[in-house]
Amino acid sequence: MSVRNVLVVGGGFTGLTAAIALAQRDVKVTLVDKAPAWARVGHGLTIQGNALRAFRELGILDEVLAKSHPEDDGITLFFADGRVMAPMHTPRTGGDDLPPTIGALRPDLHEILVAKAESLGVEIRLGLEMTSFENNEDATATSVLSDGTTETWDLIIVAEGIKSPTRPKLGITADRAPSGLGIWRAVTSRTPEMKGGMAFPFTGDGALKVGYTPVSEDQCYIFVLCRPERPDNGLPDWQEVKRLMADFHGEFDYLRESIDESTFLNFQQIEWIFVDAPWHRGRVLLLGEAVHAVPPLIAQGAAMCIEDAVVLAETITPAGDLEQQLAGFYARRIPRIKGVVDASLQLAEWETHPGTPGADPGRVMGQALAALVPAP
């Protein structure tokens, strides 16, 4: 076995799935996260079949499906006035025996991952960050944590997300960049006949797109795509979102009116990064959104991170030369992720420039998802 003890830095989806996949292969894993305690934070997620395939390999598919809502019939595309534009069937990227898409609450999935990691003996230490590291001559790496603890590992996996402070310390110059988009997210109620959809505007005065994904029998995750700056217009968040949705009708009237001062809303400028160069230096490896994060326009951000974890564990746990294995892992992942990045950035360009001649988001989205049907 190339690695026997591993430090994972970051307890999001990437870090937890990497910890699980390695622990399943008898690697001793310690995971640290800067949060002082786990909290139920975050909104909804759209998870596609290729992520479900990875969840099955991690042994948590049944738990995930029990806490989610399937979208077996795809979604509907609408004009802003509520008229149906077209149905859109999502390719079964995980295979015919899995739902093409599910909607779930982010904290529910996080709790499933934490429980699985703990059941496999992963040591989880909260309230800690990695302050420094060093690659050693004996093919190990030493970490220094924020409590002063110094330890040596066969491999350090850094899953800190797009704002990773470790990335530049590894000499990687690529950095996150603006996409030209912002996004509001919320979880709110829905009616039983609302099966999932996206609506496109006639003008650019309000939201650039509004969509929703059911996450339970009576709730849905809603997103409002907009310009990246939150205007200083004196409106509280809930009224700003209702303003952005004012010209969206049909099912979106119900969603808009379900938002009030009690709705928990989150606004974020959407950034992206793609590190098209080796992700490791010695025995320190960047993983997930630390090296690839995209606008959430084909719902593949989390899926690519989860796939990373499964493929990495499969690659580095057999006997062999770890340097060669890490290089092989990178070479295997890059083409698949680049397809997602290219499609997402093309869609972002069209979203920020409505009415672009020749824009065909349905084709680009469909082709990108179809390319993910083969296993990673």
C-alpha cells in the first residue's frame, strides 16, 4: 500500500468523501476542520447520477436516497411569463439503475458523510487548521496545526475549497476568478405538482434565471441567478429576492410569495478556478474545489469533488510509487473535469449576455452531461 496514514484538511464534501474512501481501504485517516463544531448550515443541492454512483461505492447510497427527493422525469424549462419552453430530460449519468437527479439539503448529506466517516474510525478534530507543512526527504510530509501539534504523514490531502490558503504555498499561481454572476439561495415550500424547473427572462432588469429543485415532498431548493453585485438599494434580503423575481410568473409566483422575512437567504458572488497543472507537490495534494470550482450551471460541482475522492483512493492505495500514482490520478481526472469547466463557463457567458446569437445552452448542457455517463 502506498499510503498508510493520511491527514485530510477540510471537512466539506471533498474532505469527508476522501476520508471515507481511504478508510474503507484500511488507511488510517485523521481529518481536521476549522469549524469548532458541525452545524446545520447551507441550503439545497442538485445531485446527479454520477455522484450517486460514487455514493454507492462509498456505501451511503441508501441513506442519501432516504434523505432526498428524486427527479425521475427531468425538469421543465419556462419562459419568464410562465409558458412552457420545453421539457429537459437529464441523462442518467450514473447508469440506468440510479435516478438521473436528486434534490437534497446540504446539511442532511453532510451529516450522512460525518456518520459514515466516524463509523470507519476516521479521527475527526474540529476547531483546527493547518498553519504550515513541509515535505520531508524520507517521502513523508509534516503538518503543523493551529494548536501547535506537529505530525508526520504519508500524504496530506488539502480540501479547503476555492479559497484555499495552502494553494499558493505549494507554488500554484492559478487563482479564483469572477464568473460575472451572483446567486441567491433559499429553501422554501412547494406544491405537489411542482416537479422542478428553470425560467429564463425577457430582459436583464431582474434575475438572469430562476430555478428550483424539490428536496422533499413539500419543500424545494430555489436559486436566483443575478449580477454579481448586491445593490445598495435599502431593501432587506427577502425583498431584494422578490424584486429580482418580479417578472417571473406561473410556478414562480408561488415561490416568490413563499419568501418572507423569516426565509434564510444566502447571496454569493460566483467564482471559478481550474488548475490545469499538477495538483500535488511531494506528499501534499490539493483536491476538489481547491483546484476546480465552477459556476453551478450543470449541477456538477459537488459531483466532481466526490468523484475525485473515490478515484484518488482507488489510485493510491495499491502498492506502487506514490509520485507516479498521483501523476496518474491527475491525468485521469483532468479531461473529465475540463469538460465540465468548459461547459459551465460557456453557459455563464451566455447567462451574462442574454440574447447572444447562436446561444444553445440546452445542447451544451446535454453534451456535457452525456460525456459523464462512462464511469470516471
